[in-house]
Amino acid sequence: MTGRKLIMDFEVTPTSHTLAEYRARGGYATLGKALKMAPADITKEVTASGLLGHGGAAFPVGRKWGVMKPNPGEIHYLCANADEGEPGTFKDRWILENAPHLLVESMLITSYALGVRHAFVYIRGEFDLPYRRIQGAIDEAYAAGLLGKPVPGTDFALDIVVYRGAGSYVCGEASGLITSIEGRKPYPRNRPPRLTVRGLFQKPTVINNVESLANITGIIRMGAEEFRKVGTAKSPGTQLVSISGHIAKPGVYEVEYGYPWVKFLDEDCGGMLHGAKLKCVVPGGISTKVLTRAEIEPLTLCHESVNPAGSGLGSGGMIAIAEGTCMVRFLQVLLRFYHHESCGQCTPCREGMGWMHKIIDRIVAGKGVPEDIGRLYAISEANDGTTICGMGDAAGYATVGILNKYRDEFEHWIANGRSKLDGRLECRA
């Protein structure tokens, strides 16, 4: 067991995504409770809960909401960010496929609190089943009178539109998402102004990650005080962790903040595949720095434990990497992704990603020179803080993290024209 469950607290069945089964679990009862509260009181409750964002930055959700001041004479928007494109991250997909009505109910409560009447679910274009599930849930909600017209007994009405992206990773960045909905090339925007002041169609807009929103219903149902009893003082609640790589039992797990990291890997996830030894872990998506087995042994899965270790929980996309894995090739895969997904707006990212990809390809081809390691460091440093969005920074963090811990593998490949490792997992006898 990985602690108390707040989102994955039901048995998944072939029909668990339907309105009938969601209502049988008590679904939409919390909406009725919320509509009897003052909108400002809902925001206060979410703020008091200490809920942190689950999209990567862990920014307090209540603080974000508090910036957007309700104005009855102005249009406000809510966007659920379901553009889950971070390699190794698939926890939002689990919610969309198995609990889409939880997201719809949470969006209704959030919209009521923020004075929103028009909301969007921006979903990754490659998501087929998740798209059909969330669109089906919205259709059911319209048919049941929960969307499109005033909720029975109130004057509150909400429309939700599902907008399918075309696969660009940068659309997961909040302002890139907005420009995509507006029908333009999804270039991230300079800020200020904040999106909560001038966002979609130049109107105040709140953008929250799917998992962040999915927590809202539970917070209003149980209350902020009860919610804070789950997790730790600085990281209340739970984290959906999508774990993959050389792990015996990959998948999505709901982990209470503060849960021992090694226990999670060794017991809950069944340990490493074929009895292999753990070399390192990508903690929260490829934008976070890798940590070795020795580094994670004293850590628990919460922000105040992982951040001081030089990494972060990010988007919850954990990748377990076994001994015998070549980190030169691993970095090559990462840099190929970043080069492909750079939108090209900012010169440091556009040119830097291309050069980093060329350098790592040259090393793998056996044509690398000792200076290439220094060049990777230099480009990573040049990208730091010089781009509109955080993509250039993220690629640099990942690169520097791998080089710092596994420089010997790069030096060996450059000197010998081949990997230091044979690529086979080191398994116990």
C-alpha cells in the first residue's frame, strides 16, 4: 500500500468511466454542496488545503486562482491541461480513461468558484481513448442537465469544449496551449501580463493540470482540514506516479506524499525487472535530473525531500533505469526528443537543441572529441533562463544531471568509439 487514496479510490471496471457508475460512487454530490457555498469560500478552501499543482512546477493552486478576480461583467475562462506529452508521464491519461466525470465535476466546481461560464479541455492529439472517454463524459453531463444550462436549483451554467491538439509538446506550456486554442502557432508568450489577467482571447484565464483539477472535488467534499491530514505539512495530499522503465510492475500508482521512495520501488512496484540492480531514477519526467540508488535511499516522495537532493517530482513521470544501461544512448534519446519538439521561437533553444543533438549523435557515431563534453555543458548553460518558456532550461537540466554523474561513460565512448557497457541488464544470479 502506498498510503491513503484520494483519486484512485475505486475499483476500475469496464464501465467505471460512465455517468451511472460515477453517480453510484457518490459522483456530483459534491457539486451540490459547492453550489450552496459562496464562490469565494471555495477558493479559500482550496487555498487552505495547500493543494500543489501537478503539472510540474508544484505552484499552489489556490494562489493561482486568487490572482483572477471575479468580475460579473467580464468573460473568464478555465482550461484543463490534458496535453500530457512529457516522456514517461501518463498519469493524466489514467484519469481521462477511468474517471472522466471526476474531472468534469471538478471543472464545474472550479468554474463556479472563478465566475467561469466557458471552459476547455485541451487534450493531446495522440490520445484516442482518453479523448473518447472525456468527450463521452461531457456528452453524458449535457444530457443529464449538468452542462449547457443552469444546474437544477441554481443560475449557474457551464459549457465545456474538448480541443484536440496536433501533437506539439510545447502546447503543454500554458501560453502555448492558449495560442493553439486561438488558432495560431503555439508559441509561448512573454509574461507579464499573467494569463490570469490576460489569457485566452485576451480574457482572464486559469489553466490547471488534469490531476490538479481532479483533487478539487475531494477537497470540497472532505474539507481543507481533512485533506491536509493526508501527505506532509509542506506537500499535502497525494501524487499520481506513472512509473516505467526497467521495473517489474510499471503503471500508475497513487502515492501519499511522504512515502518512502525505496519502499515504493522495491515493494509496491515489485523491484527491478529480472532482478537487475537500480542504476538511477528519473524522478518526475525527463526534465528532472536523474538520482542514483544511493541518493534516493534516504528520501521520501515529497517536494521538501526530493528538491534539496537536486531534482524534483515534476509531472510524476518516474523512469527506473537498470545497471547495464548506457547513459550516452539515454541522453541521445532525450536530446532527439527536445530537438524535435523545440518550437523554434527562441534562438537559444532552436539552435541549442540542434547543436546538442548533433554533438550527441557525433559521439555515438564514434566521431566525438573530448571538447564535446564541454560544449554540451556550455550550451546547457547558455539556454538557462534565456528562453520564453522552460523547455531550453529543462533540456539543460537533464543533460547536466546525466553528465555530472556519468561523465566516464561519455569519455570512454569518445576515446574508444563505443559504449563502456554492452547494453545488457546486470541481473542477480
